[in-house]
Amino acid sequence: MGMLQEFKTFAMRGNVVDMAVGIIIGGAFGKIVSSLVADVIMPPIGLIIGGIDFSSFSIILKEAVGDAAAVTINYGKFIQVTLDFIIVAFAIFLMIKAMNSLKKKEEAAPAAPPLPSKEETLLSEIRDILKQRK
């Protein structure tokens, strides 16, 4: 029972739950970005460069023979995935930048130091008078 309780304590920590939520949202966000790149960004780029489907760009290393598929280097898909990454990285950068600006606003308003009490002021005056007598 101890191991089960230990696992429950680990799994229910705030960091683990937050990380799980982040991974799920990140996966969904990745699909959205992939669709954005494949369905919105790449077709106009393909049109500009001659009406070619960009993801079909590849280098054939060996032609298909019988039932064996062709061996290709699919650099068009690689470029598409690279654009996916750049867009995701930029979106995360903007999100972190916004979070940091909110933190800076919180830190920019430090509390003023408390004013000395009457006792502290009186004791300071007594200390100064004693220093002058010496």
C-alpha cells in the first residue's frame, strides 16, 4: 500500500498535473499549427513557385520496383515540419514574453518601507545625543 500512496502523492502534485495539461494542450496546438502550415501557408507558397504541392518535393534515390516502394528523401515535408516548429516556437516566445511582462509589473510596485515608530525615533535621538556627549 505504501508504493500506491507514494505514487498518488507524486501524481497529484501540482507540477505533474500542470505538465500533463500542458502536454495535452501542446499536442492540440501542434495539430492546429500543422494544419495552418499545410493548409494555409504552404499552398500560396506552392502557387508562387509554380503551382506545385510543396509537400510532394522529394529526391528519388531508388525507383519503385514491383512491390517495393521507391526510396525517397522527402525534403518538402521536412521544410513543412520546420515551418511548423518555427511557428510553434514563435507562439511560445510571445506567450512567455507576455507572462514575463506581467511578472515585471508585479515586481515594479515594491512596498514602501514602513515608517519608524515613535519609540524607534525617540531611541535614535537618544543614541545620537549619547554619541555627541562622548
